[in-house]
Amino acid sequence: MISRSYKDAISALNTLQTNSQVLRTISNSKEDLNKQSLSQMVEWLHRIGYKIFSNFLYYIQF
């Protein structure tokens, strides 16, 4: 059985990235992460049954 104590929860939380680490990673990236995130969102929408038309992405580009 998996141990689920307060100490285990704190240990798990301490393994997460901080917001500053995430922001630093994004700012150091040479890629446009917004474009990447759009394609990932479309993929997730398809997985849950929503259909997105390809010209829809044209209108929501940054």
C-alpha cells in the first residue's frame, strides 16, 4: 500500500518546479511556446471529442 502521510505530501510537493523556474525555462526557450501550446490544445480537444477546423487556428494566433 502507498504511504500517504503529511511528510510524504511535503516531499512530493518539494519535487515540483517553482513558478520562477518555469518562467526562466520559458524565457530561455528559443522556440515560440505559444504556437506549440496551440497544437497541444487542439490534440487534447480531439481526444475528448471536439472537432476543430484548421482555419480556426488562423484566427487565434498571437
